[in-house]
Amino acid sequence: MKPFPWLLFLLACPLRAAEPDWPVIEKRAVEFLQEYVRVKSINPPADTSAAAELFRTELEKNGFAPKIFHTGPNGQTNLLVRLEGRDRTKKPLLLMNHFDVVPVDAKAWPVDPFAAVIRDGYLWGRGAMDMKSTGVIHLFSLIALKQTGVVPERDILMLCTSDEESFGPYGVRAMIRDHWKEIEAEYVLDEGGFGSPDQFSPGRTVFGISVGEKQVLWLRLRAKGTAAHGSQPIPDNANMILLDAIGKALNTPDRGKPNEAVERMREKLGGRLAGNKFMAAIQRNTISLTTLSAGVGSPPRANVIPSTSEATLDCRLLPGVNAAEFVSEMKARINDPRVAIEQLSDPADPGVSRMDTPLFAALRAAILKYHPEALVTPILIPYGTDSVELRKKGVIAYGLAPMVVDASIVATMHSDAERIPVSEFQTGLKIFHELLKSKF
Ligand SMILES: [Zn+2]
């Protein structure tokens, strides 16, 4: 017996899942981002309980069952949610974002940093770029999948962490330590890269997907001399000893080896690399002199030579560089028993994530659907993210805010004019939705 035509139509329906109602979802996502920016999840103290509550409510409204983890003494709170996929033999994709934001100098802002004002197409506020917009893109790309009834290829998890801005003791590290089974994934998508018309290559839209990050090595130099009257200069002046040591430290020759990710990027961009501090930093080891402190009395006296003087150096090493060797080379170069070098951070080097994966290909395809003119390339990032902890566990981690932003907007991260273009945020949402429903 021939089936009725309408039956055929019904049978065909599940194969062609409906597109999300984009105008409605985009509108709600922008509203939600505004509500989220208004939540002052500043680190310190990284009290992220209100941010977690906001996410929980939106998820539950949409039929999800999120889990909340109170992990720290100051309200540090993480959230985890799962959307089940078809193939349970595949390890999940983990979307990871952080709830916390860095503090603000409100007087320096042209707008209230927690009002989430939209002006001339930009949404302003602390966290707009780093990384509340991407967190909301994660959230609403999941919601869009659920609303259209699309079952993804594999489980998709979303983890929102509490304290990325302070190395994640109660966030990513607590979750890995105490809840590994629940978050174990094959891939993680986090912050790191982004799209830009000028940041990576002049006059070309490039999406840089981060596949690795530099190692964070903080050092304190402490010089010891003799206290004396400023009226009579002495060679044993701690400040002079320190200045000399800093000069030598900054001139430590760069032993950075060409990095696989950077080489791949150079090749992709045909050698046309933009000249800016970001691009410079990802191609070599760097040292920034970040603090100087010396003097006797408060305020310090101008006529007293202090017996000690201190400085900190923020060194960022390329993957593959041995931090201990870097430090001993610097010590040898300073070569002064009056200068002590103390290591303040514990650099991790889990290397660079593989780039030849189905997820990387799917991400590229999703980007090209909305930005057909763009070039997609792996990059290294100069700053640290939560991803380093997942790479240590063997997870393949990529970082991307799926938005095209000018270098001048990227530079507003952590600054007093942080903002994102609203239209790019909306397109980013579609890019991630496209990715989540694709096969990888
Ligand atoms: Zn961040």
C-alpha cells in the first residue's frame, strides 16, 4: 500500500530540523548579555554565585538541568550543564567560559562599566569582551539546539568557571580535581582567539583559533646593598645594583624556537603578518618589567639610600622552552651574588593542541559559512587561559570568540573602554550553533 503523501512529508520532517527563530533568540541573547554584564562578578573576590544563578534560571527555563558547584570561601561558584548527543561512545565537546571579570577603575570609563549600555552598535562593559559575550554565545547556541530539537553528534557540555582571572584554584582546577569524570572531554572550546580585519594580517579578515598559549613565568629580583645617607653616593646602593641587574635580565638573549602553531600561521598568512604587540609577543619569549619598589619611610625619603630594592618581571615563554633553563641563563647573565631571583609562578608547558582534527575543520566550515572571505588559521596566544589545565589532561583545546573585531576593540580587554560590536555577537551565535549541529 502506498503511504499517503502527508505521511511521507511527516517522515521527511525530522531530517530537516527547523532553523532557530533567530530574531527572537538574538534579541534574548543580547538582553541576557546585558543582564550578565550588570552582575559584578569581579575577581577578587570572584563571587560568581549571582552569575551562576542567572545562567541556571535561563537554562532551566529552556529545559536543561544545570548543576551548580560552590567551591570557594568567597562565593566562587561553577556551573555545568550537559546536552546529550547521539553517539555516547564519543567523548564530549566541552564549551568552557569564565564568570569572573577583572576589576575596574570606574572613573576612567566613559560609561558605567556595569550598566551594559548599547551605543552606536557597541555593547559596553567590563567582561563584554573577556569573556561574557562568548559565555552567552555558548549558552544560546545550546539553547538554540534544544529549541529546534537537534540532537548533536556527541554530548556537549558547558562549564562556566569562577576564577580564571586568578589561575582557577576554585574554578577549572577544582573541577578537574573533584569532578573529572563529569567534565572529561575530547575537545574543549574556550577563549583565546578571535576574528579581526587587522590584528593578524593587514587588510584581511583572519580568524585566529588559539591552539596553545605561552608559559607564565613571574620572577622577583631582590637586590641587597648598604643603607646610607643620600648625600654621599656609594657603589653598594641597592637601587643601582637592581637597575644593573634589570638591564642584564632584559637583555637575556631570546632562545625561543620557531613554534609549530606560529609557523603554520605564518604559512597561512603568506608571511603577511601584522606588526603589533600581540603578533610580536607570540613569536618570541618576552620579559616585561612590571613592578619596582624601594625606599625607606612612607612616603619614601629622598635622602635615604635603602638597603634593599625589588622588581618583578613578567616573563612569557613559548611552548617548548624550558623555564628552569631560562631562569638559570638569566642568573648567569646577572651574575651578582647581591641579587636574589625568586620564582613566583609555576609555568606549565602542555604544548600545543593538534590542529588536524575534525573539530578544527568543522569550526573552519562554520566560520566560512558566515564569513566566506575570511582566512582561518591556528595561532598561539600570549596570555594564559583555563585551557592550559585541560591540555595538561590531554584534552585538545581551542580558543575562539567567534566575532570579527578590530585590533582597537581587542585592545579594550581589561581596559576602561571594553566593548563588543553587537552585530558580531549575534553572528557569533550563529557560527557556534552551526558548529554544534555539525559532525566532528
Ligand atoms: Zn578571559
